[in-house]
Amino acid sequence: MTVEELQIKILKALEQNHRITAKTLATMFGVTEEEILQTISAMEEAKVILGYVTLIDWEKTGHNNHVTAIIDVQVTPQRDVGFDTIAERISRFPEVKGVYLVSGGYDLSITVEGTTLKQVAFFVSEKLATLENVKSTVTHFVLKKYKQDGIIFNDGKKDHRLVVSP
Amino acid sequence: MSRPFVKKSLAELPPSGIRKFFDLASAMDGVISLGVGEPDFDTPWHIREAGVYSLEKGFTNYTTNCGLEELRREICLYLGQKFGLDYDYSSEILVTVGASEAIDLALRAVLETGEEVIIPEPSFVAYKPCTIMAGGSCRTVPTREEDHFKLSPAALEEAITPRSKVLLLSYPNNPTGAVMTKAELLQLARLVQQHDLLVIADEIYSELTYAEPHVSFAALPGMKERTVLINGFSKAFAMTGWRIGYAAAPAELIAAMTKIHQYTIMCAPIMGQMAAIEALKNGAAQMEMMREQYNGRRSLIVNGLRQIGLPCFEPGGAFYVFPSIKATGLSSQQFCEMLLKEEKVAVVPGDAFGHCGEGHIRCSYASSVEQISTALERMDRFMQRLARRSRKKTATVFKP
Ligand SMILES: Cc1ncc(COP(=O)(O)O)c(C=O)c1O
């Protein structure tokens, strides 16, 4: 197995579950735990692995003070840099959780998170809409989450199989 | 007192060796099961959707005995693309209630009383009872771990008698995970020809091979005329509960099997057939995904079992490993019962698949990586405890 092959195998496994242990990965791919840990570190340093996030259903906790909005933004592209400068600027705001350049009727699709509706609305009107080169914004507040990052909320998935079968 | 109503031959048929274990394991809580012979994935959503849609559109009726024409056409296309086979959808395909029904039909259609079916073991639990219920007699051939549980030409030749009619071949194999290469199959084909045998090829795991693509027995020169090819949707498309399988064979054999099918079953359920059409048309990508997952788990469980002192050869197909437990000195049944009681891990004793499976256990890796990892940890603990116990015993024996 080449280094690249091992890297891809590790990435695919981590993408499904980043809490899988180095020991399990080592057994799976027939290499040592050290090799796994080193390969992962190297990929973290190279920013191939950017981070590990946890998907939480805040609705199920007593702390449901999360408001999410998806915002369509039209911007004026700038000479030489196109959309990059403005997109990077928007990305710097901690309230902004996602920024994508998209095709279609507007240019950037961004997701914003806050604790109250008011806070998010304030962010849009005061910080986002006022940026130079931002032509317009359309804000969609998220009312209910059904699926995110490939995971279904309230899936209720159970193993219905018989415990032993031929 | 009334006379016995159940006929003698059936009363004498032993129950499946899996049954007892099922009862034991089902009565316990917190069991991690590596004893399951079906995919842990749900049927891919687009296939389920097609089933639901067919119901909504009112497809709730019988189909022709041999199955929906569109499904049979798709099956022929698939067999052509995958294995280079050329079957006629109108006369050479029969859609059945799972591969299980196809196995039963094939045996019932061809066996005269007392004619022999050669069954390499360890094997799927249904072959022997179905042979007996069809009036045939079983001639089992043990395969060996040293040969990676392949059927050797020598062993086959030795098993053949003047009464032999059928060779039942099942690769990739349940419970061993063994596969056979084209070259190896060609050697068997020569003997099949020479002794004028019919082959029932249960290739239900044909999509689940991890090194080389599966070679269908029917695709070997001269073999299509003497093969009943059996396959289905249960394993490849995670569709066990839909109960759709099929047989592909020369028209004369399909006609005979259809006779039994039309009077006993009528037809396979229509919503399952509709879903199966969708599986063949658009199921390749999801199937690849599942195969890739199985493959990762396969290395995890093979390496993991070896590390804890349970040697196993690397299975090339299906989703089973068949490690040897001979070093523990326990029988398969003892090992499995103790493992279940002490560590709540369910695996299946190898002798459930034939005598020569004794000394082995079947572990299925149709389970998540997390489950397999936990099961391996528990089995490791179990193996260490066994080793300590046997050291103690030896120590007492050798006390001066
Ligand atoms: C070797 C073999 N053949 C046939 C079957 C039955 O498959 P189906 O669900 O299509 O009846 C199984 C299921 O476990 C199997 O392992």
C-alpha cells in the first residue's frame, strides 16, 4: 500500500466517524498505530484535514438558543480578484458558519448562526449588507432541520435483523 | 391418542444448527451479534422508493408466473454485462421468492428418488434438507482450510458415483467466504462434463468479491447447458426482506421449475419485483459503496481475529470469516456458548454448516466498524481468559 493509498483510506474512514481509534484503523489497514497517527498528523499539518466537527441536535437539549439563517448574497465582483476578497472577508465573521460561491441568481450562499432572530437580523443589516460590493441580501431563517452533513435528524433507525440467521 | 400426522421423513429431518443458537442469543440483552447472515444496510432509498411508488400506482396484483417481463429483461442485461452470459428473457429466466425458492425448485425439478447431490461443505444450511425433501440423497464433500475451502478436482472426482446427478456449487461461499478462480472452476467443469452432471450454482454473493470479479460457472465453455444459475437481490442490494431471487437455466429446466412454481407460489410478490427492476437499473453506485464498506470491515475483522489468536484465511468474498478455534481445545458449540454467555458476542458454530466446519466459527462482518471493534475487544478478553484457565490447568497437572 502506498502512502497515498493509506491516506485516502484513512480519510474515508474519518469522514464517516472521526472518533474511530488509531488502533481500529491500524487493525483495519494492517499498519502500526504510529503509522496511522503520523499520517493523520501530516494531513492535519498540510490542512488536508481541516478539523473535526460534532453534529448536535440542540433541540434535544435545554439550551436551544440557536438560530440559523441561509442568506443569498449578490455582490459586485472585483477586478483581478473576482469574488475571493469579498468572500474571504465575509468568512472572517465568527457568526458566519459557511460561505459558498454558487451558480444561479445570486453569487454567495452563506449560513449564519446566532442566539436570537434579532441578533442574526442585526448582523445581516448592519454588518453584511453594509459591506462594500454587497449589492443585495435575501435572508431565509431555518425553521426546522431535517438533515445535515448526511445525517438525518430524528432518524429513529434501528437494527431490525434477527440476532442470528443463516 | 392420534396417529402421528407429520410424515416420518420430515419428523426425522434435523432442525437447523443455527436455530438453537438463535434461541440462546435472543434470550439475552446487550448481545453484539456477528451471527447475522444479512446486510446491516437498509435497502438503498431509491429502491425502497420504487417499491412504495409501485404500491401507490396500484401494482398490487399477480404477475406472470415467471415474473415481470421488464425484470426478466433487466436480469438478462445484467447477467450479460457482468458475466458475459447470454440468456433469453422469455424462456430461460424464472423470478422466484428469494434464491431460497430457486434452490428448492431446481432440486425438486431434477432429482429422481435416491439420486445424489454432491454438496461441498461447509455450506449454506438449506442445501441438505432441500435435497432430502426433494427425494435425493446428499453426498457431502469436506473442503479444507489448507485449500482455502475451495472444492478440489480430486475431492470432486472421488465423490462422484454412478448415482451422482447434481453438483451444488456456492462461491463466494457462506460460511467460509471462499471464492474460486476461473482456472480452478475450469478444472471442475471438465469433470462435470465427463460425468454428465448438472450444476446448481448458487451465486447469491457474486457482487461481494474483494480481489477479483466473480466468474459465473455458467459462463465457462460448455457449462451453460448444464447449469442452473441462481442469484438474487438479498445480498447485493441489501434486499433480504423483499424476497426476490431468480434462476437462469436452459429453457427445458426453467419450464420444469416453473411448473412447480406456478402451482405452489404462483408468482413472486409484485412490489418486490418492481423494486428489483429499480435495483438493476440504478443500483450500481450504492452497491459499490456497500462493497467498499464491507471490504474495510473485512480487513478489520481478519487482522483483528489473527491478533487475538484466532487464525483465519483471508476470505475473498461474501461477508463472512471462518476462523479456526482449534487451538482453544473447545468444540465449536462450546466456544460459541461460552463466548455468548461470558462476553455476549454471538457467532455461529462452524459445525452448523457441516461436520467439517467443526473447529471453526462463522463471524459475519455485516456490522458496523464500531460493533466489530467492540466484539473484537470482548473476544480478546475471552481468549485471554481461556489461555489463563488452560495454563492453570496445566500447572496443576504438572505439580510434583
Ligand atoms: C449461500 C446462500 N444462498 C441463498 C441464500 C438465500 O437467499 P435469499 O434471501 O435470496 O433467499 C442465502 C442467505 O443467507 C445464502 O447465504
